Amino acid sequence: MNKHRRFWALWGWPIVMGVLSTTGLLTALVSDTWGDWWSWAALGVPVAVMGWYSWPRRSPATAHAVTSPTDASGTSGASPR
């Protein structure tokens, strides 16, 4: 049973995205009215998920970090060249 759980933990969402894409493409080819709505929704969900995960994010550790540390005199610690 542990192998079964690991399989769905790894492949569950990719299978769902594949089924959505397949049904959306087939419905867009062969159906009208309600099929147009389903194809837009079924093809839009995987695109939205890809957009969500490809959006650049800053890690929490760097979100609050100071960009250029300065010493007491107000200058950066780098030596001049």
C-alpha cells in the first residue's frame, strides 16, 4: 500500500493535468456550445498552473535582507579600486 500512496503522491497532479488537457483538446475539436466552455476551462487550468509556478519569486530569506550593508560612516564596506 505504501507504493500505491507514493505513486499517487508523485504522479497524481500530472495525471490530472494530462486528463484536463486531453479532454479540453478533444472537446474543442468535436463539440459546440458547452464544449467550447469546457475546452476553455480544461485548457486554461494547466496554463494557469504553469504561469503560477513559472512566476519569479524571492525566497523568504532574501525578501527581508538588506541590499547593501553600510558601516557607521554611511559608506559601503567595499574598498575602492
